[in-house]
Amino acid sequence: MQTPTWVHDAVFYQIFPDRFARGAASPANPRFEPWDAPPTFTGFKGGDLWGVLERLDYLQDLGITAIYFNPIFQSAANHRYHTHDYYRVDPLLGGDEAFRALLNEAHRRGIRIVLDGVFNHASRGFFQFNHILENGASSPYLSWFYVYGFPLHAYDEKHPPNYAAWWGMRALPKFNTDNPDVREFLWRVGEYWIEQGIDGWRLDVPNEITTPGFWETFRERVKRANPEAYIVGEIWEDATPWLNNRFDAVMNYLFTKAALGFFLGDLLDPALVEGVGYAPIPALDAEAFAHSIETLLAHYPRAATFAMLNLLGSHDTPRIRTLAQGDTTRLKLALFYQMTYPGAPCLYYGDEIGLEGGKDPDNRRGFPWGRRETWDADFLAWTKRCIRLRHAHGALRHGEYRTLYAQGDLLAYARFTGHEVFVLALNRGAQTAVFDVPLGDLADEGARFTDIWSGSQHLTVQNGVLPALRLAPGSVGVWQYGMRPQV
């Protein structure tokens, strides 16, 4: 299995376009909700791609090298999972002109762009479905969807929809992908935007498309257009059947679940987690967490592991700040781990400044550009530091992973290549800890590990261990040992 090499080095940033930023010259609309007002299910705040373009300096300073956008195609929903036109960027987002300008400038800066592909279902405004609404059984597009009777109850709330709709939501008619015309249409959309220059697709609910060979052909045609295109699926559970000949990787919610269980476990509000795709989340100690991580790493092909989209939160989950009840110490530990773990870390917009939010739609608040006094500057600085650490050392992106010590609140692990070893450790507890970390065959007797995090605790291997490693409550450490020069 091969996955795009650029993904292994990437740090992603997920943007919900309506809520991230509004362009300075974008026209105001009196129907837009106030930017800082609580978000609603149907309201628009007017964020657009011009606004993203104007914030690329901010993203670059943060250390972002790839952006994953929630859907940007024409739609009547603020989240744009109700696609009207797969070939047109929504005019409220600035249209095709804004997208082209953003794509060109992002690529000039070395920032990749991945779009959200919603291919399981369309919308009532999608032309072929609207044609059925207008023409009934006479429509040549009747077999594009699963229609069970007429007239269609597309807007009549007194009756359930008499056509297949995603989770029974009448606004989301499900495609009939057994129809070859539908398959060709969707495959062509996948090809088209790759040809326009995007760097990959995040695929929405791909497990609900069950037509044999659909995703295999999608992959073949996308990769033919660009062999380095990234294909990542929204799979919340074991993704083994979806890798290799379908996707490069998935949104790694199994990682999310384990990380939340260890770093935030005793803080989690069950009511906030209930009903979210990764629920339930049991609290884990370091030993149980290490077991979960080692199991996960052994489960997938190595190439997929290093391309996984590793996230702590998304538009489908409560905000991590809210889940942690504002405990930034725990959040710092979680972020540090995310940035030093194999795969591509992904930040949900605003998490780096401590943006809060419960379940949908509260987790989709407007980014508070005009209220910088609300930003958690300390957490933002921590985020930048962790990202810089990842970018600075190839072993933290490409190296193997091994648990070295896991007991109670203490975790130590290694990232290593053939020429250097990093020992990373963290203390989740409330007491200072002093402990020995066994290294096995990772370093010779007398090898000196340099403290590259605090600069104050250089350590020498004695009897196969790093002795008396000391961590204050809620702190981390990073030690580096270069065995020979990198060629």
C-alpha cells in the first residue's frame, strides 16, 4: 500500500467555511446572523473563501500545511452537505473566483487543499431530483434516486418521505449508485476537481454507498488524475475494509476516542458525549491507553497509519475545550501527544485559541477575530510550539512508535528512525513524578539524551534505562539522541 508522501508531513486545519472568516470587501447581507451570536441550525453568518484567503498569514504562522474544508459547493444549507451543484462553488462563499484565488495562493505558500465530497446524497435542489419533483414518473432521472411513490413528500411534513433519504431527512435524497449514470456523474466530479488542482477528498459517510466497486473505481480515477491526491474517508469505527484499494486513510476517530479517554476521561460530561459517533468514551489510565494505541498501530498497514487524519474534535463533535471543562493543562497534554503521534494531525478551526461549543450547532461558532481578548494566548502559543516541534524533526513524522513506560498518570514513548531516537514523556497527574524509562535496544549504554524541550534535564543511559526522569504535574518532556549523522 502506498499513500501520498506529503500527507505524512502535513498538519491539517479543518475549516467550516460559513464560520471561519468573512472577506474584508465581501458584501454585507442584512439576513446574516450576527457573527458572535450563538449559531443556529439554519442561519448563515457569511464566512467565505475570501476571508480564508485573507487569513493565510495566520494559518501559516500557526504552522498549517494543509486545509480540509467542509463542503463548499452550491447549497441551501449553512453546512453545505445539501449539494445543489457539484460543479459550482457556492456564491455566498465567493464563488469559483474566490476559490481559484485561494487555491492559487495556498499552493504558492505550500498549503494543500482537501475538499469534502458528499456523494451519498444530494439535496432537493439538485437538478435531477428537482426534475423528478416537477415531472414525477415521467422524469428521465427517476432512477437516479430511490422513489417509492407520488407525489413526493419532499416538503410535506405531514408525511414521511416516500423516497430514500439520509437518516430519513427529506432534505437529503439518497443517490441510487447502482445506476451507472449516477456512478459516472459522481466519479467525474471526483476527477474534475482534482484536475482543477485540489489535493484530495474527504469523503462523507462513504460506508453508506454499498454498490460494489464504487469506491475502488473512484480511487482509480482520482489517482489517475493525480497519483499524490489524498483520499480520506469518514469512518468512525475499524477502517480495515476501507483501506488499500479504496482510501488512503480515514478520519481516525479510534485515535480520538482513546486520546479523549486518557487525557480528558474523568472530566468528560456523559451528556455531551452521548449520541456522538465515538461514544461511549471510558476513562483510561496510561496502561490502558498505551494498549489501545499499540493495538491501533498494529491494526492498519504502516502506510495508512502515517496518512491517518488524527483529530481531537471536528464539526461532528463537541469542542475539546468544552469537553475538558476548560482544563487547559489536560488539553495541552492531548495536543502535545497528537502532534508527536504517527499520522497527520488535524486542528478544528478555533481549537487553538480555546473556542468552546457543545453539540451541533454550538460547535460551529464564528471564529472571534474581532474579540482577541477572548483568545487563550497561552494555549495558542503552546499549539504553535508543538507544531514547530513536529515540523523540526523528521522522526516525529516518519519514525516508528514504541511505548516505553505506561503506569497510572505517566506515559513515555519513543519515535525513532535509523539515525535518531526521541523519548517523549508526559505526566497527567497532580504530583511531581520521578521514574526510570527503559529503552531496550533503542540506545547504547552511556548514550546521552539531550533535553530539547526545557533544556534543563539532559540524561545518560544507565543499565538500559533513562534514570530519574522528572516531570512536574501536567508537564511534558522531549529528549533527543542522535546515533549517527542523517544522510
